[in-house]
Amino acid sequence: MKQIPLSPALVAESIGTFGLVFAGCGAIMIDHISGGQITHVGVGLVFGLIITTMIYATGHISGAHFNPAVTLGFVLARHFPIRRLWAYWGAQLIGALLASLALRLVLGNVAHDGATIPSGSAWQAFILEMMLTFFLMFVIMAVATDTRAVGQAAALAIGGMVGLEALFAGPISGASMNPARSLAPALISATWTAQWVYLTAPFIGAALAALTYRWLRQASAPSHPDQPIGPLEAPHDDAGSDSLHGQLGTLPDGRGLAARPRG
């Protein structure tokens, strides 16, 4: 299968993750500077909207992961070649670090550069982050890998889930769900409070969700051979989509929206 070259995919991942951290963490910092004018609801909406727009902008180039936990989930579900895992992780972290550095230069040392810090106990935040990432990855698997799901609404569903979880869980755990989003501002601001939570819980939640949805999809496949549900994930290390399999445009393997259902 034809794949988009790795270099443009990595650039797209870096740009998308930069946008996520710059807008999301920037909203947290500006809310602090302005005395709460953005509000918690506004911060949650910013995170959801930036994810939605960046998926539409880069989903056809890189698959629009922007999150090391999501990339790992796709690998475990065999929707993403494992040979690209470390490169994607590196691109995501670089984008997040550059965004955090830009925020520090523009806004100064404010609100720990938007770093995620639990308001309660670390274990409370750990459980929340694991569950939040589970449901986020579950939605991603449904709308971005299953041809039975509504395709063009994938970005809206994913962005909506990010915003929803940020709205209700942000005050407790920060609702990171993303190791790169948490690690970058932590490194720039030297904030280490309970950072192990955000470097472990999202990976566990995403892995569990990816494997759960993969099982659900296979278990719910129609028994009659003339009732296809779309291409089931094939075992691969070298070929395969980067995610958002044609739901948002052309896949990294060259397929487009017209190729969705196969029968």
C-alpha cells in the first residue's frame, strides 16, 4: 500500500500538537493574567475547538493524533505501523515543547505555563485521567477506524469529547489525557508535582480503550459474508493507515473517502 512519506506526517503532527498546547495552555495562562475572563468553561471550549480544527487541518496528512497515548492505542489495535511510533512521539513532544517555550516568551512565567497539577490526591487524578483517556480513545476508535460510524463528524465528535471532559474533570485532574500536553509545560516551568500521573494514566486508558473497541468491532461483525462492515484491521507493521481512515480525507496510504465501505 502507498503511504504518505514520514517527514510531512511528522511535521503535521508537530504543528497540530503545537496548536493544541499553544491554544489550550495559552488559554489557561491568559485566564490567570486577565483575572478569570476566559473562565473554566472557556478553557474547556478552547481545548475542544483546537482539537477539532487541527484534525480537519492535518487528519489527511498525519492522522491527527497529537497525543502519544492515542498513537500507542492505534498501534495496539493494529491501525498504525509500530515502526512509526517513536517518530510520532518525538514529533508530538517537539511540537508541545516549542509551544510551551513560545508561551513562556510571550506571556512570561504564568500559571506554571499551563502545566497540569491535581487539585486533590495524585491517585484520584490518576484514576480520573485513566478513565478520561479511556473514553476519549474509545470515541476516537469508533469514529476514526470503523466504517460503520459517521465519517465526516469524526473531528466534531473527538473535539467535543475533549471539551466535555475538560469541562467536568478539569478542576480536579486538569483533564490532560495527553502526556505531551502535560510534559512540555512541566519541563519549561520545572513543575514536577504528580507528573507521573500524566505520564502513565493516559497510556493505560488509551491502551484499554483501543483493545476494547477492537474486540467490540470484531465481535459485532455480521456473520453473513455478504454483509460487510468495512475493512477490519489487518496485522501489519509496515502498511496500514495512520488513523482517521478516510473519514477526514485521504489516508496516508493513498485511499480517499470514496474507498470507505468495501464489499
